[in-house]
Amino acid sequence: MLNDMRVLIQNCDTMQYFTAERGWTRSPEEATDFEGTMAATQAIRRCELRRAQIVLKFGRPEFDIVLQTGECKDPQRN
């Protein structure tokens, strides 16, 4: 199951995925797959991406995990 996991960056407003070559795409298959959450976090900081979150994508959408970061965090949650 872990071999099927991809670590992606997603804009939490447009729901598009980050691709290092072209900016943003609607297709998760075209998005840049990071080696882990730390690499994705570093890319968010390095590229100064605002309103970005990390998505752990698995083979089935119901198993995807969204890690809200920075400005994407819900202000109502603690």
C-alpha cells in the first residue's frame, strides 16, 4: 500500500495540484510527486506557495489524507 502513496501539493482554493514544470494542474497524475512530507513542506516554503496543503494520495480516493498547512488551516479548528 505504501508503494502506491504519492505526496502532492494542492492549492486549497482551486484544488489544483503543483507541478514543478508548469505551475498547477487539475490532474493529480501530472503533479510533482515529492519524496515525503518534509520535501513537500520545503517546496511550499521555497516556492512561497500560499494557500497550499499536502495531500497523501493512495490508490483509492477514499484513502487520501489532506494535511492542511499555513493559510489553509481552518481558523475554527485547534
